[in-house]
Amino acid sequence: MDARQLADRICAVLAGAGYQAYLVGGCVRDIVLRTTPQDFDVATDATPQQVQAVFPGSVGVGAAFGVILVLDEDSDARVEVATFRTDLEYSDGRRPDAVLFSKSAEQDVRRRDFTINGLLLDPRDNRILDYVGGQADLRAGIVRAIGHPAERFREDKLRLLRAVRFAARFRYTIEPATFAALCRHAAEISAVSAERIRDELTRILTEGGARRGFELLDETRLLGHVLPEVARMRGVQQPPEFHPEGDVWIHTLLLLEQLPAGASPTLAWGALLHDVGKPPTFTPPRTPGDRIRFDGHVEVGTRMAEEIALRFKFSGEETERVAALVAQHLRFKDVFDMRPATLKRFVRQLHFDEHLDLHRMDCLASHRNLDGYEFVRRFLAETPAEAVRPPRLVTGDDLKLLGLPPGPAYRRILEAVEEAQLEGRLTTRDQALQFLREHSGGRQVHARSGT
């Protein structure tokens, strides 16, 4: 069964055992909006022990807070079941110090973050319980904190970013009192762990509303606290002959606007940070006829991207991918003049599809000249994969047969063979062996079986 079927079954089984049980939160919001929920949660007046008694194979993932994970043995479906509760103090700005279990669904809803996430649904008759006006706010397109906004943000400071994310994702406005509280408490986001901030920013970037999300981060003053390097893009002018759209901030927003829902996180972060090195390398025109320059901004930006990834505790692979996007994004201007071997090496780098996508978006966010993009696409379409990444004609074993001791020369010689192969000057093993003889002091290389 899928997660929705499992959630419905959980509600039915708990109701049959005499408990209240409802779908709750984001899944109900998405059902009302006629979109597919990503996951399902159930709220009930059954205590964690009672839930586990009804579902013996369930797992206590947060039993102290009333959360039990129910799994379906025959599929990967899983649903979190949480006991109705009220929360006591949040001394760490993340989780309540303690909770009191409750029998009241309304009391449980009123501790939650936003009205659009505060709906309950009884799957037995599809009846919605709405104690906070969530349905009206969904119809009006409003993100509104439940109760007093300052209290909701004080309890869990990540809600500062979540308000922005929901507004961006659904193209909603943030209710004035909630917006004012966001601005007043923006600096408190610094108390949230880097990993939680990273994950929320990634969702903002990849849920289809990246531009609006970063506009709101800027308007609410959150941006300067979570990504000061990006906030510094505002007002940094660019040469109009290359960037008629305006400053670095406007250019970045135009690029983020093109990120579709479901974009890969590394592409999204690469798009955000591709010009992060421009503010610190900005140089105004020095003489009449000179232009604005950003000398070394790619190298500076690559280092900055690596530092940001380290700060947010990205994995090593994610860091390398984002840094590579920043480091390589200007190379497309040289593709027309690249030697065949250089071009082949360029297009065969890992995750080149992300590099190509970033280049396309970069062009469309500035001069709109897609000649380099189309040139590379044609090259990829017309060039067989085996020509871009041909099988090796010779190896280090062949150099050993020459009597050459292993060392740095191996790499240099083998790279020279590959260069000639990519240029089309070597196509067979015999030709490659002769190349080795000529570049290895004339020593003889004996043909081996296989390659």
C-alpha cells in the first residue's frame, strides 16, 4: 500500500479502537489544494504506548514528544503518528522542553506553525476540522502564523524560514502581523543549526519559487543573517554591454526565476552562488572608455562557495559539484576556440548537464545570447560518446615494458597519448605504441593481448 492508504488505515484502526485519529498538517493542505502530498501524518488522542499497542511493529522515533512511526511491512510506506499535545517552554528555540499529552484536537492544532498547516481531515468521511481559519487562508493565498506570530517564531526559529518557503512555493502573501514579526525576529535565525538552515534554503531553491523566496528573504532581513555573501550582491553594478538587466542581485534573481520545481540541489546552489565572487572583486571604470571589471571573480567565488558549503555542512560530493559549477561557468565563452581534445574533456566532466543548464540560465538572465549553449548541444548530438570518452589505447603497463620506472613521467606521457587520441591523430593501438616509442627514448614496446 502507499502512504495515503497506510495513513487511512491507521486512522480507521485507531478509530475502531475507540480513539480520535485524523490526517494532519501539510498533507491536508495539499489535499485541499488538489496536489499530491509528499508524506502523511496522523494526529490522535491515543498515547504513544497505546499507538504501539495497536501497531506492534511501530517504532518510537520521538516518543517523548508523542511521535510513533508506523511502517507497512509489504512496502516502503511509513507514517508518523503523533499524540495530541500542548508544548511547554522552548528554551533551545527548536523543540519543547516537555509536552503535555491532550485529548483535544483543537488544542493540538493551536500549537502548530501556520494556519494553512493546521487543518485536520477525517478520512472516513473526508470531513475537515478547521479551528484556525486555514481553509480561508488557503483560498485567499495567505501565510499566517497561528495565534501570536512572535510566540510561534520564538518556539521554533526555523519557522522564520518556513514562512518564506511556503509563501514562495505557493505564491502566497505573508499576513502583515506575521511579516512584521519575521522582520523583528530575523536575527534570531542565527540560533538555528547550520544543517536545518541549509535544508530549508535548499527547499526554497528547489520547490519552484526560488526567486520569490530570495526576494522575501531579502525583504524580511533574513538574507543578511543566513547568506550575507548573497545579500552583498544588491547594488553591485555590472557592465551594461554584458548585463543590460542590472546589478548582480537582479541578475541572480532572474537566474533563480528559471529554476523549476524539482531542480537538483547542487544546480540550484550553483545558480545562487555562481557570481558570489563579484561583490568582493568589483572594480569601477578607471579611465574614460574603461568598464566595470570583476577580475578574478571566478576564483574568488569558487573559494567562497566552498566556504559556504563548509559552513552549511554540505557533503564532500555536494561541495565539489557546487564549486565546480562556479569555477566552470565562464568557460562556455571559449568553446568556439577550444581544441577538439579540450572541448571533449570539457563536456565529459561529471554532471555536465548541470553546467549546461547553468550556462543557459546565465545567458537568459543577461545578454540572452545562446550561441555557446547551442554550439555545445550540437557537438554533443553529433559526436559519438566513444569519441568523447574513447577507450584507452595504452596503459602504464606498456610504459613498464619500455623499462621506464614509475613516476610523474607516466602521467605526462599517457596524457599526451590521450590528447593525440582525442585530436584524432591516434586511432589504433599500434599507432599508440609507436607514439610511446617515439616519446620514450626509442625503447621498444611489445604488443600485449587485449587493451
